[in-house]
Amino acid sequence: MDEKRTGYISIGEMAKMNRTTVPTLRLYDSMKLLTPCYVDEKTHYRYYDIKQNARLDMIQYMKELGIELKEIKSILDRKDLDLIEDVLMQKREQTLQEMEELKFKMEAIDRTVASIKRYKKSPASGTITLEYIPDRTIYSMTVDKNFYDYNIDTYELILKQLKNKLMECDIPQVYYCNAGTLMSRRRFEEQIFYSNEIFIFVDDNFPLQDRVQKIENGMYACIYLDDFHQEINYAKRLLDYCKMNHLTICGDYICEVLSELSIFDHHERSMFLRLQVPVSFEK
């Protein structure tokens, strides 16, 4: 090695030392992001000074944060420490937002998994039960149609309206998996089947708070069914059960989608439902 290259390290050694690749260092050189200290005129081999590791460390750090190489070059070339601080603070805010979005996704996934597990342990269609159900939080949307006046095609369109509204507000699509409809206690007791309110289950940190409401915990009379088209008949059976057992209905009727089986069917949404009303016992 001639005198010029004394103390320098080859591009291969530089790459190995920094757990990167020779092509990557060549790319950085072509962009003038990290240029070698010396290039042999005959062999065109690139040689680096070990002190250049400091700049390469910063390049790798910023790259890992998701900053584009052109932006990294611009930042480092300006040699402005305040600029680096500003960029890092922006990345920090972006990372916090991404963490919040991941948290929403995890909570929505947990709810969906819980629904699947509940479905697997649910009784057969037609079974009536008395169950304690914990507090739940829902986000609801009112539409201009009565669900019971239309078939499942209209229900599909309304579901899409809700989904699109959520997506316009940058709400993760995973919230969309657990849906249901509401009907007032009076209409349920009088068997006037009118409902124009659809909802999804959410968590306490759901960002759209204007239409968020709590469903209180308590005892619920429930009936399970696996046929969307039979809801009215099963709701009548549920009311008859409450009357026969002297249960006082103390809240609105809920049609909850426990699980959707349509993932196995190309033609129609197939749902396993839990119809429910909160009840109290006559003393």
C-alpha cells in the first residue's frame, strides 16, 4: 500500500465495520452523501477514513427513522444543528401518531378476536339466555332508511356508508368488523320494527367523540341466530321469553353481529347474531 493510503480502510472494510454493503457505500458516493477520502487513480478502489464513521452513523440513524436519502444529504450539507433538531422533533411527532394508530389497530383486533372466540363458544341458533354483559362503547350513525323495510342489499349499502365515513376521518378499517343496530325499547315492546341507527364497537380513546355513547353493563336477555332474515321472528321470541319470565325490559334493543361467516361465502354476508335487551327482575 502506498503512502497515500496509509491509515485508510477499504470500501469492503468500511461496509463490514458498519454492517452495510459495498453497493450502498457506492450509492452514497454517487449522491455525494458520503464520499471516500481517497480513490486510487489506477484501480478506482475507494478508501475511507475511520473518522467518517460518525457521518455514516448519522446517515444510518436518519435512514432508520424513515428519512429519504436526498433529505438526509440536504440536512447534513447545511451543517445546521437546529435543523437536525427540528427534523428529529417532527419524526418524533410522526412516530407518536403511528404508535397511536397501532394502538387503535391492536384494540380493534383484540375485539374481533374476542368476538370470534365468543362465537365459537356461543350456543346454537335459537337458544335464549340470561347473561351479564360488561360496559360497552359504541360509535353510531343515523341513516334515512328503516333497516326492516329493506333486504340485505340495502344493509350492505348502509355498512359501506359507515365504513366510508370512518375512512374519510382516517379511522382504521379494523373498527369496521364489529357492527350492530339499535331500536328503542318502546318499539321493541310494541313490536314496531323500525331502526335507522347502525353502530360499531369502539374503545374509550376513539377519536370521533360526537356520536360515541356508552351501553351500560347489566343483565341481558339474549337470543342467538344464524340467519339475518329471521331477526324479526327471533326478536318476537325474545319478547315472549321476557314476558313469560316476568322480566322488565329496561333499555333499548340491540342486534349485535358476533361474527361474520361471509369470509367463506362469495355471494352473501352471513352473520351470527346476538339479539339482546337489558332486563331487571320483578321483585
